[in-house]
Amino acid sequence: MKKDDLYGLGIEFVVPKGAGVFINNQLQEVADSEHQTIFFSNNLLIDNLVNEDELLLVVNTVNGIIPEAYLSNYQYSYRTLTADKIKAQEDGVIIPRFDSKYRNMLLMWAIIVFVSVSVCSQIGGLKTGYESILKAFDGVTLGRSDNNKLNTLQLLMFLVCFILVGSLAMMLFGSGDIWLSEINSSETNKTYSDFFGNISYIIISIFLFVAFRLMVIYVLGNIFGNKNVSSIHSIEFYKLTWVFVLFFLFLCVLWTLNPFNISWDFMRNFIGIAFFLKSFLVYIAVYKQVNLRFNYLFSYFCATEFLPSLLAVKVFIG
């Protein structure tokens, strides 16, 4: 609902036992008795307004009983609310939703991805320590790299981690206006088979996207007659992307656990901008380490980094 719909009043819910009341996906209170009244003052609601003065209020019930909502200036008792004089007043609008386990599915997938990335990073020797993460930026700041080789197992495990975290991020934050086809909504994930089918679709799409991108990197490197560009680019792409993968994984798991209140629009914009930032960092790191004319290198990165980043922005921001 919007700010103007409050008319300067607060909102009071009458909810069954065990029901949780959320404001903008932030849990506020859980009812410990039947017909419990939960009141939010106008000042509290105004403080939680998000983009365009919009407010999202959600009541999650465990038994399917539809709650009641009333616009009121202060908290009333259940008996007063159900009296005829109050029932004759204008009620808040309740929009019931079908019983969806989509949030549970997302939490389950977040845990699976977290465990899988931990295992794959150990198998492939992918560094996750604080010092290793800082060294990933050496190519950007110092123009040199401490490791110029990437073995096959390391590359494979990195790609698996990248694809898994990418699938989780898309299910959580993808805007769905292009090839996602709105598969990251509760309406299209009513069952576990639907959910894993959509996850498989995203995983295959990301794999083909990454495979095509790596192919372009090596083909253009050969066209420019400088294989060293492809080699250094691959190393810097791996190092800096791995840092972002770890950060996005941490962010996605936190989001599914819901410990803080940040809007979906902010997260989508943040991830889209982060892709561009990572591409520019890779560009700077490679530019400092290769001997190639600026116009050739910029053309190379337009095809291998900047255009893919534009696609990522389109996926998340829309």
C-alpha cells in the first residue's frame, strides 16, 4: 500500500496463533495466541516506507486462516474490533496468496549452494582467506600477478561455483524481463519439480553463456596475435570474479535468512553495478600487464567484458 492510503492512521491485524507479520520482508512479531491483535502506528509505518512511498505488509499464517486488518489510530482489543460499530468501518484490504513453499525452496537452495561452493573450493584449491582475497586485487593496484597459471581442476571448480551462485542470485533478484521469463516468482515455483526445473534452466543458460564468453576471449586473443592477453585476462577474470562470487554468496544466504531490511530494487541495482565494476577492474589489471594498443585492448574488452556486463545489468535491473 502507499502512504496516502494510510490517511494518517496505523494498521491493526487480527491474526491466528503462530502467524508472523512482516513489514517489507522484515519479521516484526509472531502471534502467540488465537485472535491476537498486532498494531503498527502511523509513525512506524512511515519510517518503513520504501521506493515511491510504498509499504509491503505480509501476514504468514500456518493454518491458512485469512487474517483481518483495520486502519486505526491506536490498538483496539479483539472484542472491540469485532463489534458491530467497528466492523461497519472501512477494513484494510487483504489479498490472500496461495500456499507457497517458494521461500523454503530458496532457503534450501541457498544452503545447497553454500555447501557445494565450500566443497568445490576445497577440491579445486580456490582461496577463500582474507589475505588471498586482497591479493586478487594486486593486478589492479600493482600491475602484476602472483600466479600466472590456472589448472583445469581449478578452472572447473571455479565455473561450478560461479554457476551455482549465479543461479541463486538470479532466482532471488533477477527481474525476469528477458530470457529469465519470470521463472523466479512464487507463481512459477509451486512445486519442487517446478523449482528444480527452473534452476536447471538457469544453470544451463549460465553454463552456455560462460562457455561462449571463454571461447570469445581465446578467439579474439588469437586474432590480435597476442595469446598473452587471453592468458592474463583469464587469470584476472578468475581472481576478481572469485572475490565477487564469494561476496554474492554471502549476500544471498543472508538475504534468504532475512536478517536485514533492504529492498529488492536496491539489490538488483547493486548486483548490476557490481558486474560493471568487476569488468572495469579486470580491464585495468590486464591493461597494466600487456603491451597492446589502447584501441585494440578496448575493442577486445567491449566484446569479452563490457557487453556481457550489459547483459547482466539487463537481467538484474531490467
